Amino acid sequence: MKSTHQYIWEYPEWPQFRYDIIQVARHVALARRAQGFAEGKLTAVGLNTRQEIIADAWAQDALATAAIEGERLNIDAVRSSIARRLGTPLRKVVGTPRQVDGLLDIMQDAMHNAAKPITHERLHGWQAALFPTGFSSMNKIRVGAYREHDEPMQIVSGRIGYETVHYEAPPSTRVPDEMEKFMRWLNEANEPDTIVRAALAHLWFESIHPFEDGNGRVGRAIIDLVLARDSDGSGRMLRISQRLAEKRDAYYEQLGRAQHGDLDVTEWVLWFTEQFHCACVAAAEMVDQSLKKGLFWAEHSDKDLTDRQRKVVNLLLDAGPRGFEGDMSTRKYESIAATSRATASRELGDLERKGLLRSIGSGRGTRYFINLDGWDPITNPVPPTL
């Protein structure tokens, strides 16, 4: 018989989630193996390199969690704020907007104070930090408190008059009680595995949708907090939000399916565990890439380069084995280095002669890549999506 319940929170058993323990355990074991491999690599590198890896991962995750909500942050502002927090040298000192500092404050609190209990006040503070002016875009919103409006809290898309309702959360009157149950469960840590607990916590929180805005970013900070509770301090290296941003459509689809289903959330937990697994694999690759970058500059420490050349080479190194987006060309060098076409051509040629770059093609079709084995899209193509 077909259920009359449209949303997961309408079931009488809510929020008693259930899942196939055997299926999930198999996937968790594989994810834990990948996590151990990544953490082992991180512990093998020097302190300075480790700090650089963590700073870069943090920056990319901050950009990603904002991007999922359609917000673009200034990368230099994010990196500048993170460098100050970690006490690392600043590549470029820039002013930091309050909303950038607010997001990084949340992420820092989630990771560094993971062992502290989640409280109403703590979550209120997180949400308020995202909206220092009290506005979301042009709209005045309730900040530092749960929603209280009488109208339904709906996730919608489409133009005015033709909206599609994707999900409707519990009424505002239920939010305080719903959040009390959620926090009691989260603080008691009844679910033994933290990957599964993070999956359930995120689904649970997003299903309540307690704030007028900022639920996605706060919900992903809760993922960070849960996962950090059993990490060895390397949790920031695992860019969960970046992975979710890369799989944004699937992320929303899987959340939506779980929120419209019954309390068997096996599919959601399996999908989330797979994303955690992929984030661990990416973290291990990031450590390898950072080590190669260090060795690369050590090998070319005797080369006399302009600041423009160093900037472009670092961008290519940061892009990794699959190359810079759109590839590096004379035209792109001219734009990035803010120089003339003639200077761009001359400096790229100089980098190739000195052995830092190699090229593919000819004339206007010439493209440049880091001179490391496999560091180009021909020998190292983009893998199929998982």
C-alpha cells in the first residue's frame, strides 16, 4: 500500500532512521582504508608542507561550501584570512569581508572545538556569522535564532509564478523541539561510526531546516564537526564540501530522495560514504602533488625567473597533473601576468628553455604544461565521474 506521507518527517517513527548495516559496513571499511592511507601520507611530510596542504584544503572547502549556495568568495580574501589563523606567511595580503571571516569562524569552531557539545546558542552563533548585516542578498532575515514565520519553509526553484516545490520542512512551531531531539542524539553519539553519524546528522539537520537561511553551510559545518571527533587533526585535509560541490546535482538529488522517502536511508548513507571515500582519495593525491611541487622548485632553485613567471608556474603546479583549466597559452599568460603579448610569448619560451615547462602544438595552438612526467591532459586525462 502506497504511503500517504510526502516527507520523511511526517512518518510517526520520525526521526528513527534505519539502514542496511551489512551494506553500509562494507562501504565504510573501504572508506576507512582510504582515510588511513591519506592520513599516513600527511604525517610523513614536514610541518611546513603539512600546513600548506591544510591551508589549501581549508580554502578550497570554504569556497566550495559557499559555491553550493551560489555564493562566490574572493580566493585571495579566503587564503589571507586562513593564513592569519594558521600563522603561515601570506601570499597576498588583502582585506577580508565580514561574511568570509564569518564562514571561516564557523569552520574553525567546528574543527577545533569538535569535542564540545552542540547547543542551540552555538548553532545560532554559526548562522548569525554568515549574515553579519542581518540581510541575505536584499532580504532582511532572522539571524541568530530559529525561524518563526507562519508560512511553510520550502525549497523551491523556478521563476515567480512557476515555482517547483522540492521540499517542505516541518512547521516553525516544531523547530525548537525537533532541534532539541537532534542535538541530544548528536551529543550522545549513539551511532558508533562517525561517517554514518555525519551522513545521518546532515540529513536530519537539513530535513528540519531550522533557519531562514544558511542551513546548507551550517549543515556542512556539522559534517566537519562530526568527522573531526575521531580524526587525528588531519580532518581539514578532507575536503568534503568540495566533493559535494563537484557532485552538486547528485547531492541535491540524493538529499531530496531521502527526504521524500521513508525512514530507510540506506541509499543516502551509502552515497555519502562514497563521497567521503572519494574525498580521502583526493586528499592523498593532494599530498603527492604538494610533495612534487616542493621537489620541482628544489630542482629549479638555481633558475632566474621573473615574479610573473613564478606566479604562472605556481598556478600550473597548483592545478595538478591534469593541467590548468583551459590549458596555458600565450593569451592566457598575458591576462594572468598582466603583461604584453610579446612579453608573455618570450617568458613562456624562456620557461620552456630552462626546463620548467614543455609545450604541445604550434603557433596559436601552442599549449604549455609543467615539465613533469604525466602532467598534461594527454597522458593524464580527466577520469570518468564516479
